[in-house]
Amino acid sequence: MTPSRSAQRAPNAYAAALAGIGQREQDVTADVTNLPEPATDAALRAVGRTIVNFQRLEHNLKLAARLGPMQGTAQKMQQDIARRQQRAETLTLGQAIQAWLGYGRDTQAQTVWTPDLLEVSMQVTFSLEPHPETDDAHAKALASLLETRNALVHTRLATFPWESQEACEALVLELNAVNAAIGEQLEYVTSLLKGLAEAQAELADSLREAVALASAGSDGGEGSVSVAATQSRRWASIEGSTAMTVFHRDENQVHSLQGNHIAGVATPGNGARQVEMWHGRMDAGSATPPHSHDTEEVVLFLTGRGRATVAGREVRYDAGDTLILPATQVHQIFAETESEFVSAMPIGSTVKLPDGAVMELPWRR
């Protein structure tokens, strides 16, 4: 079928509209086709090489944009990875740069993770060791490259004087420098991604073993396991752990102080991440020193009888009673009979004497 004359004229109309000045189609394309071949070829090759290198940089940054903390069961993490991959594919170069500069650094949003108590759960975080001068130079270089790329693609190539051999030669020199800058940043990003992949592969072996052991122990009561695997590099680190930890009673290290015998049964040193717990026994007639916490503390008395003062108010306790002690309120416990208790508070709670001196308690290590 032969196109109609109006259809044949359509390309000319589009060309005229794009040119903006009513030029004929052959006038629009004449600048490129009639250039001296060596200058045209060199300029176009430089442009093509630059576009490809920008695409390579964008591709690697999109890979990096998938990073960030992951937590949950294996199935949930797989779903999260798939969502991140789909989201990363839609990013522009500028968005990918922002994501890359945010991941693994302090600009990441910190999320509170609640482990699944019925299934084996994991948490994996990606981080880069901070190097302020290098990071700042890297960020500025990427910002400059983004500005150069946007100007080149959206403005300069459309209005470039292709008929000028001198302009083409200058463009080649300029783009050679741009490609060198892209290569430098691409090498930096790629080296970090390769390192993260190596560390992740090593960590995966530890996590697979931990999951297998934890799953096997879930039916046996005491067979649960905790594994914390860390792979460190000069430039990157990845941390992961299973959600469940069993710290057996015979592992407790009891510290005695003025008739108080206390062990830290859940501390950062044995795997706790959010809540700290102590197990203690008070001799009959003993008392704790007056002190306060900068967070709320909960004390459950398992055995015994006694009293406690909280901000000047006195209350009594018996076995099975619970004290909920407000933050910053000075309190003191007096055991009239031998008393056993457990105490819980958020990780990092500061304990102070009434004069403001911080108490360094050995069972918290």
C-alpha cells in the first residue's frame, strides 16, 4: 500500500515543529549529514561513549539502591527484595544517586524491628565506614556528573552547532574528561558493590547454618540457637543474626554488692538488642542503694517480702507483685526476707545515684 501524500508529508511537519522555525526536513538533518566526516564521527562516537557510561553508572547505582536494612522471615525478606528491585528500576539517575548516598550512612531512616516469635527471623543491615572527606568529594562529583548529563541530553545535543568542526573537536575533548570522571566514580561504586557481595556471600553461609539449627531446635525446647555473624571490610560491613537467643542459667555470671546478687541475663553482650533484663536475689535485711534510671524500669518479685520507696512514697511488695518505676524517679528497695526478682528496662538506660553520679554496674556488660 502506498502512503497518501498527507502521510508522506507528516515527517516534514514534525521536523518543522521540532525545529521551531518552519524549516524543511532536509534542512533539519543537513547539519549532521553534511559535516566533515572525521569531525562528525569523532564527536558522535564521544557522545555515544558518554551516554553508555552514564547508563553503566546509573545501572550500578540502581543496584545499590536495593540496599538498606532487611528483617523478617526468609519469605518476607524475599518479597522485600523483589519489591526493591522493581522500585529501583523506576529510578532516574538523580534518584539513584540520592538513594546510594543515603544507604549505609547516617541518612538512613532507623526502623524498630520486632522479631517474629513463631518463625525463624533474621535482620541484615548494610553499612559503609564513614570517610567524611572522601564521601563529600564523591557526592560532589556525582552531583556534577548529573548536572552535566542533564544539560547534555536535554539541551546541548539538540542545539549543538554540528556544522562547526572546531566545536566538534572541543566537544570531543570535553566529553573525554567527562568519561574519565564517570569512570573514576563508577570504579569507586563498583568496588563497594563487589565488596558487599563478597561479604554477603560469606554471611549467607552463617545465616543458613543458623536457620537450619534454629529450625531443628524449635521442636526440642532447648535446641534453639543464636548466631551473630559479622563480616568486616575496610570499606563495608554487613551484620545479621537470628531472632532467638537462649542464654542458659548456668552461663549467668552473678555479681554481689551489699547483699544484692545480680546477673545480667539479657544484655547487649549476650545478644539483646532492645530490652535489658536482670535476675537478682536480695539477702534478708539488705537494700539497694537509692538510684534512678533515665527510662522506665519494671521489677517482678518472684519470692520474698519487703518494701520500696519511690520518689518519697513507700509501697510494700510480696511474691508475685510487680513494681513499675517511672523514669528519673529515685527509688530504693528493702528486702525484709530473702527476695528473688527480675528487672527489665530498655537497652542503654543510664543508672544514677541521687547526686547524679553514674553507676557502672558490672552485670550490664
